[in-house]
Amino acid sequence: MSEPLPRSGAISGGVHLLPVRVYYEDTDAAGLVYYVNYLKFAERGRTEMLRCMGFEQERMRHELGFFFVVRNCAVDYRSAARLDDDLLVATRLIDAGAATLDVTQEVRRRDAVLAALTFRIAGVGRDGRPIRLPAELRTAIQSLAPAGSPPTPPQLHG
């Protein structure tokens, strides 16, 4: 994928790629991206991946009575992003259980991985109790390309 990505990103080779620009509000007093904002970038990546698959979270909540919550998260911070950096959030579904998704994500600047994240996302119903993944979501997940190494990042908007 060499053309610029759309605002909602795109799925390529089983990986969702989302462009993100670092704004002043994302940085701390030292001018570096504040650590918690990598989690926000990752959340956007997961949300836009679902949107690209046809599963807007608000629609799932209203029509299916289903939404996702983070059950577990681990972050390996490797290098800092700075104001005006063009970043890429790469999101890959690793496994789907009856009511959970295992996801790995990377926040990159060009070829450098700035943060590597892993998540277990659980499906819950309106009452907040675990609920099985909707059948149509399971089908969409299974249609993604098999796991492998993430593709070379595409050219970002300049």
C-alpha cells in the first residue's frame, strides 16, 4: 500500500493501518507524547478497524446490545513521539474467543516502533456482563488474512 491512507485507515494484509498526527494536546511539558496518549491512539486504531469491517461501535451498542471493554492491556514504550510527528497505528487481531478478542498494536514513526501494545478486549451486554461475540462479527474476523508480520508502512499524509 503506497498511496496515502484515508482518515479511517485501511486494512491491508490482515492489519488495519491508521494514520495519526501528534498535536500539541498530545504532548507533555518536555514536548514528547504523554504516555497515556499511546493508549488513546490504540483505541482509535481498534475503533477504526471495526468501522472498516462494517462494525461501528455505536451501532453495535444500539442494535446488538453489545460493546467492548478492555480486560487486559500491556504496553512496551520504546521511543518517544514528538509534536507534528506523523504516526501509524497498526492493529492486528490475533485470536477470537467466545467473548474476547486478543489484539496487538504498534504505534510507529516510519519504520521505528515507538510503542508495542497487547490487549484482551471483552464483549459485554447492556447489563455489563460478558456476552458472546455476534456471529456476523466472528465471520468478519475470520475473513481477515492470517497472522504474519505487519506490512511495510505506507506513505503517510505529508
